Amino acid sequence: MTFVDASEGLPTLGKLELLDVRQVWKHEAHTFTPWLLANADVLGELLGMDLMLSSAEHPASRHRHLDRRWLRWLRMRSAR
């Protein structure tokens, strides 16, 4: 972030700090996800993408029992 002191006309630069993200967002669902939803435009700009987040949480699969069968089948195939 750049701040300009109008009296001097010289930019004042902020300092970047390396942070442990676990200290900033202590809980993914309670702190990181709400922050991400509120700042999707910032993240999209940095990534060069037009992001549209539709919901805070989305299930990975509605058919978990099918996922387990699929994994079991894959394990059997790889064991051959």
C-alpha cells in the first residue's frame, strides 16, 4: 500500500512482513472463509482471475458411499 504525503510529494511505503497464516486465521471455517468471501475481489485481482464465490462451504461430494467404493476399486486395481 502506498501513501503519499502531499506536503513532501514523496511516497511513504509500508513494510511487508512474513506472517504465519495460522496466527492470522486461527480457524479455517470461522476466520479464513469469511475473510475470503469478503475479499474475493482482492484475491482475484492478484491472481488475474475474475472470481465469483457462490457459497461459504460446499460439500466435496453428495455420494460419499460411491466415493468409498471407487477408492476400494482403485486400490484393488493397483494391487494387481
